[in-house]
Amino acid sequence: MKVRSAEFEISAVRPSQWPGGGLPEFAFVGRSNVGKSSLLNALLQRKSLARVSATPGKTQQMNFYRINDAFRFVDLPGYGYAAVSKSARGQFARFIETYLTAERPLLRVMHLIDIRHEPTALDVQMHRWLLQLELPVCIVATKRDKISRGAIQKHTARIRKALSTPWPMVAVSAVHRDGLEDLWKVLEDDLERWREGPPVLEPEADLADMAETPRTGRAEAASAAVSERPSPGPEAGEADVRIGQEHADKEHGASGEGRRA
Ligand SMILES: Nc1nc2c(ncn2[C@@H]2O[C@H](COP(=O)(O)OP(=O)(O)OP(=O)(O)O)[C@@H](O)[C@H]2O)c(=O)[nH]1
Ligand SMILES: [Mg+2]
């Protein structure tokens, strides 16, 4: 992706401040300090467009960035920072929930997980929730420069197992600028599908299905596209796009329906 322009638009604390205009969006979620802002800067090749915090829990608003006047990145508040008061944490959760369930053209949620550690209980909870919402997701394993190359596959496998997820995973380092091309590829494919328009409804779809078409339809389209990806080669550990669809369906029962290709 050639980033011709990247502008910070607004730090929003309430939905009325969210920018309009219907541009497609990608949201970045993850626990506090996982590297959301750093990843945004690395993807956009900007030093400090998104503020990187020395103290975790700093990004307490939703920050909107407009790229190439064509799409947006949305940096969501980090969860799980213990030093933030309980009421503030509740507010963050409501914030994130309001955004993720809003009628916006959200193409995919980037769920960031620190590659070094087993996903936390909150990571698992957040991921299950994303699966329930049937939003297309990409798992981004961050800070891969912090472990040896040889350990990447073992760590990504551990994350996949803990999250029990059908979604692709990309391991990145914002510091070494590794894995960014793989991640851009996921975003570019989403944008291309978006430009092609919503999928055509199945003729037998009933009215209840039609009411849900915008979001569910895109989730299905995204899932279909993901399933069509070629299976990973010998270096798959670096950008693991293996899809455990059958496993996930089993695991999540009927909630897997909406994502099946
Ligand atoms: N080694 C290494 N450090 C990183 C990487 N990405 C982020 N960091 C560091 O991790 C810390 C947190 O990074 P942020 O980008 O501010 O994390 P965040 O998820 O935006 O944090 P909050 O805004 O508090 O939720 C900073 O000290 C970064 O320099 C990476 O890829 N490699
Ligand atoms: Mg941040």
C-alpha cells in the first residue's frame, strides 16, 4: 500500500464525535501496552502520528486516522490496565462495545496480542466476543523482535490455540518493521472486496436475514476470501494464515454459522 496521506482526525470520547462520510474502517484493539499505536505508526510510516505511551493506559479515547482519503484506522482504548479505575475501565468497555456494534463500515478488527505471552483471560474474552459479533478479525502478534526467529511459530501456535479462532494471524514488529507487508495485504484485500460491493443475497434468504445483511454479509465475504487463501508454506510461522475453520465451528457451535463460506 502506498500511503500518500495519513491524517489524525479526532480523539473521540463520544459517538457524536465520530467522523462521518462512510469511509471503510479498520479497528485496532488489544490490551494496554500491546503496541497498537506503534503498529499504526509503522504501517503508516509516520514517526509519531499515533502517540506511543511510556505509561500504559494512555490511549483512553478512540483516535481516528484518515488514510489516502480512502479509509480509516481507529485506535481503540487498550483494555486490562490495572491502574485505571474500575469505573474508567467500564467506560472503556462501553466505548469499544458501542463502536464495534455501531452501523459503520468496519471491514476488519485487528486484535493485537503480545507474541511473547500466553493470551490473557481478557484477550480470550475479547476474542470470543469478536467471534460472537461475527466481525472479520485479523490476529496481530506484536513485538516479534522480542523473541528469536525460531520461536515465532511456537508462540503463534500457542496464541491460536488459546483463542481457538478461525481468523488469520500475522506476526509483526513495529520496531524492525517486520510483517507489515503481510498485514497490508490483508487490509488491501478487504478494501478491494469493499470496492466491489456487498455480496449478492442468496435467493432463499428470508426477511430476518435481509435485515442483517450489511454486517453479516461482509463477514461471510471476508471469511470466504480468507478461506481461499493458499495454505501456508514452510515459512508459515512468520505470517501464519492457517485457518482452523472446522475446529472453530465445533468450538463455537451455531455462532460459527455466520462466518462459514
Ligand atoms: N520491541 C518492541 N517494542 C514495541 C513494539 N511495539 C511497541 N513497542 C513498545 O511497547 C510500548 C507500548 O507501545 P504502544 O504502541 O504505546 O502500545 P499501545 O497498545 O498503543 O498502548 P496504550 O495506548 O497504552 O493502550 C512502547 O514502549 C513501545 O515502544 C515492537 O514491535 N517491538
Ligand atoms: Mg496507544
